[in-house]
Amino acid sequence: MNHIYIWFGGRSTFFALGFFTVGSVLAFHDKLSVTYVSLAGAIQALIAVKSVAQDYHDRSLVPPVGGDN
């Protein structure tokens, strides 16, 4: 599954595209509800928080560039 995330540019983009597609189909069929919108928004927020936390963790593992040599 990682190669799909990498191809889309990350986990957030992959899920955002999925939620957009499903939301568009539901909207065109007049079935889009507040429940779906709030659920999709909550999931996107959790994915964004996880991505930020993972990026922060990955950045802390990289040694600083330059410094005293």
C-alpha cells in the first residue's frame, strides 16, 4: 500500500481524493448528508495530525546539516 501513497504524494492526498470522489457522487445523487461530511472531515483531521507527527518524528531522526566539523 505504501507505493500507492507515494504515487499520490502521501496518505492525506490519497484519502482526500477518495473522500472527494465519494462526496461528489453522493452530492450528484442528492444523498450527501451532514453525517458523511463531518465523518470525512474528522478522518481527514486525524490523518493530517498523524502525518504531521510522523514528519516531526522523521525530522528528529535526521542529523543536523553543518555544525562543528
